[in-house]
Amino acid sequence: MKEFSTTCCVVGCGPAGMMLGYLLARVGVRVTVLEKHSDFFRDFRGDTVHPSTLEVLHELGLLADFLKIPHQEVLSAGAMIGDFYAAAADFRHVPARCKFVALMPQWDFLNFLSERAKRLPSFELRMQHEAIDLMDDGQRITGVVARNPDDGIVEVRADLVVGCDGRHSKTRSAGQLELREFGVPIDVLWFRVSRKPGDPDQVLGNVNHGKALIMINRSDYFQAGLIIRKGSFDAIRGRGLEAFRDSVLQAAPWLGERPDELTDWGRIKLLTVQINRLRHWYRPGLLCIGDAAHAMSPAGGVGINLAIQDAVAAANLLARPLRDGYVSEAALAAVQRRREFPARVTQALQVNAHKGFDRVFNSTGPLKAPWQLKAIVRIPGIQRVLGYAVGIGIRPEHVQGVTRRPAARLPRAAVAIGAVLGAAIVFWRLTRRSPA
């Protein structure tokens, strides 16, 4: 058995873990990041980099180099509901330097940030180190037990362990932190189909014939996601690949013969959608952030954005205690207080949005967009409000100690528009209810 010590051990090198490791090392905290895989290459991971994250990269002086990596810039998003195009989020007016969502493979984002982090003397990244347990002294968590194919069992002693190991977090379960689940009626089947000149440039949803299909422009192909009833994947497979291809074509007839590119089920990946949240994100010596603390639906691609914002807040609040050699439980509680409200509100919006899928799934013929939806999308400024909500989010974080523009705030007019939208949604629901 090998062992070594560090100041902060970050478990999981996804967006939250990588960002936290970089930010802490940048201010002189000795940090070790453990990643169980040998590289970052995993397909069908979230690939959206939101304006608020791009703003953080600007504050770190990394934005210009980051934008040299091949990416697509999403200026707006919408959905075809039957034969009606519903314009949703417009990012062109967000109060940030980059007024777009960047679409980039997550491995490019992680490779970019890890290369910069490795230049910092207090940063260490250990690949192929899978966390399997936590160590404690009876009072607080004191480190991580990891498995490495070369060294066997490795003990990493640390003043603080931060779990950034995703929705199936071993750190969270080993720390015996209580998880609250919120019901989700959907799963997503991810796959690729080729893209042709003249196809839509921006993120597009297609809802028709009881199907909902997301199409994300990745230059020469679409990353596509078919939204299905939760737990229905086995039944879909049982009906055969041809029936699945027909379902894709029903949702987006303009794809033509491209669903035929799906020649086997190995090209189709199931994402089991979860929305959950820890009651307490911490215990002495341990903190969870990102999906380990609050798993999000893929709706809006906001999970990555929230995870990175968690990392920025954690670095801002914990850098000094870590440098001083002791992180109190009160300091960990401060991170949860700072970030729980954005997670709660975002999850509540996602849970509410998912309820509309029952109506979609129960539709068998061509879908007609309800008049209430048509009225909502015509509210002046509503696309800007949604663009802010998705692109900036609730309580955006900024890197401490850098000169920046004033924090982005939602204008009062936009707040009023949001209130109108909320009232319209409530009215829409009431008009859809069956008579008592």
C-alpha cells in the first residue's frame, strides 16, 4: 500500500473537479485531483460551455486561448412543436463578454484546463486512481482510499476531500450523506447522425407524433437525444432497431435517410435522467459539489454550468481556510448556503418542465402547438429572459481577486417579464385540467 498527503484531495476530474483544482492551485493551495479513467474521452457527455463559464475563463485570462479550440457558437435555441417553431432562449443579449453558448466536446474543455493546471507547482492530477472509500479518525474525514492498476491500493491523506465524482458518487455514499430523490418521468437515448449543409445551425428540439427529439449542431454531425418514458428502453429495444429509426424520423422528417446510420444498438446510449439533491452537502473534512451534490436533468444543459459555479464558489470560500491548515464545518456549510438556492430553483423549474412530457407521450398523431404556448413565446423580451436563465443562471459566481465588470444582474424589466411568464404557465395548466 502506498500513501501520500495533500492539502485538498478532489475526487473526480469532470468540469467541477478540474475547475476547483485549477482555482485552488492558482492561489497556492496544494491540491491533488483523482480521476479513475486514463483519459477524458467519453462520448455523450455534456458539451455546453455557457456564457457564465466563459466569463470565468475570461477572468482567469484563459478565454482567448480557449476559443481557439474548434467549437460551435449557439446564439439561440428553440423547438418545432408540430408545425410551429417556438423560439426559446436568446443569448445575444446576456450581460457577459460572450453572448453565446459554446458547444465543445467535454474532453477538449478538460484537456485545455488540465494542461494549464499542470503548469502550477501546487497542482497534481493522478489518472487511473479510482476512489473506493474514505478514511476517517472518528471525528472527521481524513482522506481517500483509491485503487490504481500499477500501485494497487493508495491512501491519500488530506485536510479536505471534495467529491466531484458525479451522480453515482462513491465519495457521497462512502460519506453516508443523505440523498433526496425527485421523480423524473423521462430518460434520454443519445446518438449521432450526420449533418448536411442547410440543416439548422442552432440547438433545435423537435416534438411531434408523441416523440421529442433534441438536435445539437456539432459541425459535421448532430448529437441527438430522443426523450423517452422513464424505464421504457427495454421495450423500445424489443420493438427493434427499425422501429426506433422510424421514431426518430417521425420527430424530424427532414432527416430523410440519416436514421439508417444507426446500424446497431451500440451506437445508442441510455442516459438515466435523475434529479436529486443532498440534504447536507458536507460533513467534517468532506464536501460534495456538482452532480455529486445535486444531479440535474440534461434540460438546458445547465448541469455543467451549475457544477462549475459550485467550484468557483467553493474555491472563493475555502482557499484561505485551506492555506491556514483547517477547514471548519462552518466554512463547508457556507458553500452549501451559497450554492443550494440556485440548485433548488433550477431543479424546481426542471421538474415542472418535465410534467409536460406526459401530454407529448400520449399524443399519437401530428401535434398542434397549444395557443397558450404561442401566446407565451410572443411576450416581448421573453426570449431574453430565458437566455439569461440558461446562459447566466441564478447567482453567477466570479473569481475572487480579479478585476472584472460589475456582476451580471437580471434587469427589473426582465424580472417582471418572468413573473408574467410564470402566471401564464399557471393559467395554461388550469385550462388543461379536466372538469371536476
